[in-house]
Amino acid sequence: MKPTDPAIVWLEEKPLGLAERLYLPLFVQGLTTTARHLVSPKVTVSFPEERPRVGNPLIYRGVHRLNKDAQGRVQCVACFLCATACPAHCIDIVAAESPWPDREKYPESFQIDELRCIFCGMCEEACPVDAIELTSLLDLTGRSREEMIFDKEKLLSVYDMTKDAEPMSSAGLSGGSAHAHAGPQVSGSQGGAP
Amino acid sequence: MPQVIVDGQEIEIGAHERLNCIEAARRAGKEIPHYCWHPGLSVVASCRMCLIETGQRDAATGRIAMVPKLVPGCQTPVKDGTVIVTESALVKESRARVEEALLIDHPIDCPICDKAGECLLQDYHFEHGQPQRRADLQPFHSRRRDVGPTVTLFVDRCIMCTRCVRFTREVSGTGELMVTSRGAKEEIDSFPGFPLDNKLAGHVVDLCPVGALGDRDFLYQQRVWFLKHEANVCGGCATGCSIITEHNQDTVYRLKPRENPHVNKWWMCDEGRYGWHHLHDPARLLSAERRTAPDRSGAAWQTIDWPEVVDRLRSDLAAAGGLAVAVSPMLTVEEAWMLCAVARSIDPAAFLAVGHVPRQGSDETFPGGFTIRAEKCPNRHGVEAVLALFDPAVPGWDDLLAHVRGGRARSAWVTAGYPAPWPAPWIDADTAAAFAGLSCLVVQDLFPSALSDQATWRLPAVGFAERAGTWVNAGHRAQCFEQAIRPPAGVWPEGRLLWNMLGRRGLYDPVAVRRQIAGAAASLAALDGDVPATGIDLRILQLASNGTPSPA
Ligand code: SF4
Ligand code: SF4
Ligand code: SF4
Ligand code: FES
């Protein structure tokens, strides 16, 4: 999209009114928030004895997984777009010609340094085939730095672990219909009219 | 001077210049999009992307008469009074339609296409295309087939510009590629039994404006937007093609020719194009080592830290005396000069000679005018010009061998740095045996050889993309270049070692050395000041300075 595109709406920040410039009303507003939290129900949980409740697992940003297609092959086409989008430079891909006749390119190796990752979800946004997704797994532990570099096999196994609880958001691309119900839920929330 | 009017802007062109509308518009800062036209190939005007409006201004009345139809800018020459309109609504509409037609059956597989990021179809679509796709065709995968040992064709990505076909007919003169079928079924293919296998074949990939032709050496290795670019010079032969080294994280991924009308025009040979793999060969010498057993029989080497090398190398050579030095034609002018200066400071009577000059076959000129030289080193002329400052006789490698065999040397310093993938090692055991009797032998090379087996000191050299400096090619054209990648850990480039051995402070600065040489030698005076990216011909200034006393 070019900056001159008519579809872009450019917003200006509103100038400060008298109440904002007086400081006192905002001060009272802030204190009210603090006071409200003093009396409202507690949300802190004692992890790990108690598991936090994940609101919508489909949009939670936890450990990555690499999705599989209908034939159980890695869905990723090794386009490097996730690695390009990743602000933490933690994705390392080695691409190669795919061993399957219907696909051109596949990741020979795919590594994510989970310690470097900032769980921003940019990789998921960038992926053109919805191959990489962030799951709702949040207790990510390991004994060494090496252990925290997840390779292709590990990322694919995360998919096997989570595929039932968190179906792929775009079943159409995988060719399977089993997860079709998940599609509209997620994409529907993004397609609002301006 | 003829005047051309580009979008209302008057520009002057040379009286005898033959430009087309694309070139004339470029002078006015206007880019006319084009696929099939390439300055090095014949004009076919088949893609229609360059359609523009033109007209003619009447010199007497100043009235402008426009041509009623759009014309291809690539095929329309300009003359005095030519009017070019590149931005009118009609032109824009035409470009959008051409883009739409090209994309109707194009597999939009940009994420897996190696050209993405440097693809003209992408760029022009973004710039000139329309945002919506009206044809409702399913994207499909591109069929692929190998048209030669190095090049793969992705059949459905092709936009039939025929640049590749014209290249094999006009520049390489081998004509392996052709267009099969007609109309919407047109495809590129190689003639049966004649795969695309010539010494310039890699070019078709550069010429292809889309991702239809893929270089198997680079395919899938890296996305192009990760690559950094450095203007370099190819070290493969004495032609010294201007190139661009494309690298990322100190790894070279590919080389591309850089346009230089005085040297290689738009081309380079495949030997040079793929001639960077030796840089990342694990067999390279990676540290400065000194033999522990003085009799050179044992293979025990001790790694010496570089700051220590600076002192001990000098004291070892000074102790042995009778120094003979081979100045490799792979070194830059700056390094050659510093090497001579260091050698003469160790032994004022040091014998300085041009190192081994590798040759293979004979010069080969292609129909497009491109020449691959038999002399497989980039800087013989430069090294000779430097040596002439120290010894007007400019002895060669054979003279050095005779000197050593004649027992007139007690120590030698042989710089080499020849890339490995030659048919044979650059030095054989018999020649190396000539150096066996010396009390100190320093060998500086990329790879172990029969000579380094004899050495007292075994120093690593660096490859072309790892050095900075000046090379002088077979046509006496000096080209300066920067270092593209860092050498492997633990390797000091020759320049850095010599700079430190000369006792100079700070980082090695080739420009300072170049200025110093230019000030000291009339034959190299042209190197003073900024050398343009296309290089400078040393002979022109040499002729001009003939008769004036040398400032040295
Ligand atoms: S979540 Fe963000 S930081 Fe983590 S891998 Fe994806 S893009 Fe990189
Ligand atoms: S963006 Fe998606 S398809 Fe592309 S490399 Fe990353 S995971 Fe694979
Ligand atoms: S393969 Fe590339 S260069 Fe050859 S005709 Fe097709 S688009 Fe043009
Ligand atoms: S560039 Fe002019 S028609 Fe193709």
C-alpha cells in the first residue's frame, strides 16, 4: 500500500483541553483506578500450582508450532518471510528443493531461538501459508540455551500436541476440512469495515 | 546540440549520440519501465511495457505535432526536437494493461520465487499496475525444467521478453535457447541436444527480468533482500571485470557483473561468477604458523599470534639474510608496494620479482566483444609497475627460481594467494624443491601446497572479496575496490600485516598507501585522488606525463 492510497485515513492527535492541562482531574482519575483495584477480585494466580486461564487460545502468543498439511508434511514453504519480519532475528531457516513433486521448496532445517524470541507474533502475521503459529503453551522451560533452540522436529511436535485444542486458523490452505470451523472465528474479527 | 523535451523538461544530448527514448528520458531523471530492452542486446520491442507518447517540435515555428498512437520507447530514437511524454493518462493506462496481461497466467508464487525482491514484474506492478485482479484464475505452481547444467527454467513465470534467447545468439554466440510454440503457448527451451552450457551461460539469469531463470548455484540459498552489496573486481583473470559481491554475514552468496563500459560492459564469465567458492573452503590456511623443528622435516607447526608475527618474521628473515621475494600478481598495488618496502627494509639488496603468473589456454573472445584472458591473475600490470620502482629490470618468477637455484638467496618470502580450483596446483614438488636449501622460507597462500610443506613460516592469504586496494587489468585500467567481507577469524589480510611491519599505526588504510605511491611514481600518478567506479586508464596519464621529470 502506498502512502498516497485513498484507503488510508490519517488521524491527527487532538489538542489538549482545559481539563487535561489542569492536571488535577487526571490525578483523581488515576487514584480512582488504584482504589478500584484495591477492592476488586484478585487476578493473580500462584503459578505453577495454579494454571492461569488463557482467554482465547487462538490469539494467545506462546510457544511456536510448525503446522503440517493434510499429508502430514511440514506446511512451511521456506519463504523466509517470518525470518524477515522477526524483529529479534531468532528464526534461522535453511531452504532446499522439496522432495515432493507438487512442492518446489521446503525448509531443510528450521530453528527458532525461543530465548531470543519476544513473542510478538510477527512471524505468524507474515507467513503466507499459515505454517507458523503461536500456541497457548506458556510454560517454556529448559536447562540450557541449546535446549531452547527449537528445531523443525520439535516445532512439528508442538503442532501434534496442540492441534486438537487449537486448530489451524486457516484450514483452507492445508487442504483439510476438519478444522474449518476455526476459520471464520479468527478472520472475522479482522475484517471489520472502516 | 540537439534538444529533447522529456515531460516538458528540455535536455541536451551529444551531437552524435544515438539514444532511444528510454535512455534520453533517463537523462532527465525519468524511468520508462521496460522488460525486453537491454542496452547490450538487439531491440525487439515485444513487451510493450515501454509505450510512451512522442512528438516532434517544429524548429521554425515551435509547434509540437504528437504521434497519434503510443510508440515503444526502446525502439524510437530521439533527435533534435523530439518530445517524450512519459506520465500521461494514456501511458499510465497502457502500462496497467500490460501488467494485467502479464499477470493473468503468471503463477503468483513470489514467496517461493528466488527473484522476489529484485523482480521487475513485482516492481512495475507496484509502481504501474492496478490494485485489483480482475481475472479469476487460480494461482498454480510453475513447471520447471533444466535448460543447462547451471540454469533452471521455471516455465510459467516467463514473460517472453526473449532477452535470454537474444543473449545466447548475440553475446555468447552459442544460440542454445529458442522460443517454442506460438501465441499464448510460447515457451523458452533449449534446442534438443544443445543444453545451455557455455562460458557465459550464467548471464541469462541476470538478464531475466522475472524469476523464470534460476541459477542453481544460488537457488534457495538466500533471499535477495538479506544480501549486502559491495562493488568489487573479479580476480579470476586479467580482464578484471567490475563486479558486485553480494554477501551476508561474511558469506558470499553470488557475484554479479557491474556495468563498466571500459572493461566488461555488462558481462562476466561463469568461471568468475562461480569463482568465489574457494573463499569458504574449509581447507584454507587459517592461522600464522611457524615450524618448530628447524630442519623442516617434522610437520610440527606452532601457531603464532599476529602481533608477534610482525616482529619475529622480520628478525627471522634478517637473521637469514639474502632475501628473495615473489610479489604475487594476486596482491593489490598497495600490498605489492608495501611488501617491496618491507623487504628492502629487512635486506637493502633484496631480490624482488613478480610472483608466479598462472596461465591457462588462450584468450577467448566472444561475438559480443567480451574476452576471457588466459592469464588467470588480476594484477600483473600493477605489480610490474610497482616493482619497476624498486628494480627497473622487473624480474619474473623464472628469474626468481634461477636466483634461488643459483644459490644466491638464503631466505625467501613467496606470496601466492591463488584460488584452489585450478586443474593443477600452482606449484609442483620439483619447483618447490628449489627452495629446500634456504635457511628461512615464508609462504603466504590460501591453501597448503608443495611449497608450504617446505616453509619455515606458513601465513594465510586472503581472497579477492576480503581485500581492499587497486588492481590493474590487462588493459592498464586501474580499479579500486573495498573489502566486501571479513576474512575468516584469525586471518590478517596481507595489507594489515605489511602495514604493521612497516611500523605504521592504526588500521590499514589502502587509500593512504595509494596516495603515497601515486606521489612517488609517475607511472602510477593517476591513482592520486579519487578513482571513479569504472577505474582509470594508467597509460593516458603516463603519456601526458612523458617528458616531465618524475617526482620520485
Ligand atoms: S514471535 Fe516475534 S520474535 Fe518470536 S519468532 Fe515470531 S517474529 Fe520472531
Ligand atoms: S513465513 Fe511461513 S512459509 Fe515462510 S518460512 Fe516462515 S513459516 Fe515457512
Ligand atoms: S526466461 Fe526470462 S529472460 Fe527468457 S524470455 Fe522468459 S522472462 Fe525473458
Ligand atoms: S522494452 Fe520496449 S517494447 Fe519491451
